[in-house]
Amino acid sequence: MNEGEQTGLAAMRDCWITGGATFDLAPADWKAIAGGTSPDEQERRLLAIAAQALDVALRPAAPMTLKRRPPLPRLALPMLPGRFRPLLRAALKHAADTRRKTRVATLVASRGFVLHPMDWMPGASDQNSPDVYAPWIDWQASVDGERHAPQEKLTAENWDEFYPAARRIALADMRRVDPASARMLIEAKAPGEPAEVRLALVELMRFGLHPEDAPFLKSLSADKSGKVRELAGRLLARLGEHGHPRGGGADDPVAELAAFITESKSGFIRRRTIYTPAKLKSPAQEQRRAELFETCNLVDVAARFGATEPEFIGAWQFGVDNNADILIARMVAASGSDAAVTHMADTLVADGGKAALFLLHVMPRLDSRRKRVLIRLILEQANYLGAVNLAEGIEAGWLEWDDLTNGQVLPALRSVVAGNDDAMRRGADDILETIGFLATAAAAARLIDEVVAAGMPAAAASLGLLRLNAALAEHPSRTDT
């Protein structure tokens, strides 16, 4: 279509808008087609020609920068049935951040479904979503849109055919069943990857960590990335490997950290060694102590005092300095051996109360049984209910109604819902959302009844995840979409 025809078409359009006849305004070629008929038929023919011109002749060409991508991959689980999507959207809308939205997706996946992509999609760099979403993560991260992750086992030969998310899942599975083969793959391929990819690959060594992995981890002391070197050192510490000796001089961070810890004796008859955080004199000292706890490994600090990891943890005086307790819990989580983590968990759970809250920092290292014991213990303490919102790395949909009635969680929630304290109500909303993730469908339904009876509106947004959880107990047909 030339410029004259475009101008004539614009004039015809304006004439039609005002209700006038356009035959005299039409291009000569169009008049030849529409002529020889009644005025009404002429207008109809001209309108048909104009519509064809607008729909076909003037269709803009796609920019050269656009790339054709393959269809969104089909996931291993069926899509959440359509009748549950309003409940899902309500739960996602109330979820304030990416972490909470991922929890919604995790709960739904635990019931055997995935979300509709128009409701939620994991990000291209997402490493916390359920494994079932790995094809979508890789689809978003793809550049050329040509590769498809193969279904065969990951090997050195087909390494580049796997997208990063699918590769991570394959390697994590290999580390659980054949850790030596996975290690050799990481050892062979990691050096050719960018620093952030190398870091993610080395992090997978935590699965099935074994003394046979030590030589490879030691070789990473020469890696160009400081984060990779630090992570390798932490993994070696979990195996009981000490850091490089520094002679105990002023430049030794372990010696500097030891100066912030007081060693003394306790007991009149059976004397035993205890370790207590030293009193700090300034905020600068507090900041330096935090930096040292983050830098040093548990096995080196314990050895500085002539103790094993479990001995050092068992002698630490929890409750003297909350900040120091948090720091040592983080150090145990990052570099403690499995035995040290287990010992700390069992000791603090046995003590009960506030001390067990520090275990939230090591929760990702705990086994499923200990995680559940810890959550139940926190729910029993009315003063510490808010800490349950910090729980990470725990399964969805296992908390029973008896777990909620054994402690103070129900009376505390009833009291807050019936009260007028807005700040406490916001805290209760967060707790309800977390319990909506942890609870079984039956427990979720009963908890909704309890808080509604206490005065919460039945349509409250904070009940969104509980409502979705309870609704999924219907075991809907997987063909209902």
C-alpha cells in the first residue's frame, strides 16, 4: 500500500466515523471494484477492502530483535484445577515477598499440583522453588530458545545440553546416590564456569559430604573467587579438617575470636569447663566479633580451646548473650560437622524454651524429625510464637491439630484476634500464614473455625493460605482444569 492509499484510507475512516459516504474519497482502484452497484453496496465493498488492508497490508513486521521461543515446558505434575485458582490467587496476593510466594507453590506441590504460569512463575535465577519447576526456570533463563534439557543421565559429554537448574537437580540427585561420580563431574566442569556458577556447583557438595571429597575441596583454596574458597573451607570444616595454621599470632582470626570467649570452670564437686561470651566494651568490638564468627570455622575455634566440636557446643553457655548465641548458631550451621549440629539440636531441644530458638539458624542442616520437634517446641511457647515465621527448609502440610492444641498457640491466637492491638494482630497474621503452610488440610480447616469464632472475619486475607490448604483436602480430579 502506497502513501496515497494510506492517506485515502485515513480520510475514509474519518468519514465513516461521522456517518458520511466515502465512495468519492476511495482510491481509483477501489472505485473500480466497488462501482456499478447501489450506494449501500459500494460502502459495504469499500469497508471490506479497507478491513482487509488494515488486517493484512498494514500489519507491522516483527522487530529483528525478537526471538522465537519454544512453548513453555509441561511439568511433571498436573496443573492446579481451575476451581482452586481464586483461592490460590488470594493466597499469593497476601504473600508479601518472593519467599512467601514460594511457600504457596511448595504447599500446592506437596498436594500433587503445580501453579498456572499466569498465576505464578519462578524467576530465572530461582534456587528455592520446588524441583518440579526446574524446566520453567531453565525456559526463562534460556537465550537461544533452541536447547531442550535431555532426559538421559547428566555426563561430561552432555553437560552443555542441560540448563543450569536441571543440571543442579541432576547433580544433587547424583550426590545422594553416587557422590563420587557427581564430584568428578563438578571437578571436571566447574573450572570452566563463571564464579557464581562455580559457587552453586561447589555448594552441591554438601549432599553426601564425605572425607573422600576433601582433596577436591582443598584444591579450591587456589580458586580465583573468594566466595568459592570460603565455601570450600566451610565444607572442609564440616569434615573435621582444620584451616591453615597461622601460628596464633595477631593476624590469626581464630586467636582473635578466642579472645572474645571466656573459658572457666563450673561446679563444686564435678568441675567442668564452660565457655561464656566475654563482655564487650564498644559497638566496634561487637561488629568485629560478628565478622570473626562469620569467618572462622567451628572445628578451628574448638581446637583453639583443646575441645572437640560437641564438647565446645555442650559447654557453651546459652542465654548469657543473645547476639553471641545467634552468631555461634550460624557458625555451627555453616561449618559444623553433622555430629556437632545434631548435638546442638538435641541439647537445646532438651533445655526447651528460648534456647531452642537459636536452632532456627541451623534448621536447614537438621533432619526432618528434628525440624518437626523444633517447630512443635516453639509452638508450645506463647512468648516465642513469632519465631516460627523464620523457619526455613521444612516440609509443608504435616502439622496436626494435636500439635496446635498441646501448647499455647491457640489461646495466644484467640487472645490476639479478640484484642485491639494492631501490631499484635499483624504478628498473628504472619503466624497464621506460616501455620497455613505447615498444617495438614484437616488442621487448617479447624484453625479457620477457631480464629473466626474468636472474632476474625471469615474473609480475612491472612486466612488465604489456610483456606487453600483446607480446600486441597478434597482430592480433586486431576483432569479438572
